[in-house]
Amino acid sequence: MNTEKPIMQLHSEHKEWLNKLSFYKDDLAVLQNRLDDIAGKNSDKDMLAVVEKYQNQLTIQREQIDLLHHEIKKHEHGIEKSIAENPVASDHRKMQDHPEQRDKILRFEEMFADLRKSLLSFAAKWM
């Protein structure tokens, strides 16, 4: 489906997504610190295996954040290029929407929330 949205709406959405990704990246650091505390205070091998599993999942989430950030910046660059090429009434023009990107962001947020909930539940047992 070829749908278009106003450039300013797309730009606003990009800014919102980038802010969310920045928050999630900060939250990953907090979660990593929590895992580091648990690992430092416990030597149970089964627990350390679970810590490693969560650390791997945090690494995957960091990579996803970087990929999403890159995709958003790429689309934002397209908007900037379009405006630079024809700045007249750019606030009224439309560009190709990005529903796939919107879906990726929503899926990422759901997966991150699940991981965070699971990790904090695990941390509560071992702290």
C-alpha cells in the first residue's frame, strides 16, 4: 500500500522514536548494572548461566536499537534531502509513509518490555 503522510508528521514521529530508543539504551545500561551486581554477589553456576543468557539478550537489544536508529536516520535523511531540493511549502508536502518501521518499533517495544519484566523478576529473586 502506497500511503503518504505530511513531512512534518513523519519528522515528529522520527524524533519520538529516536528519543524512545535513547531511553531504551539508557535502560539497558541500568539492567546490565543490575546483572553485574547479581553476578558479583553470587557464585551459583545455574544462576550465572541465567545471567549470561540475559546479558546475551541485552546485547541483542543493543544491536536492535542500533539498527532501528540507523533506519530512522536514513528515512530522516530522505526527508531532509527532499526539503533541501524543494523547500517551498515543505510543511504541506507529503512523503512515503513507513508502516514497516512503525511495526518494527512496536515489536521492539513489546519485546523489550517482556525482557525487562523477566529480568527484573529474576533480579528480585537474587538480590
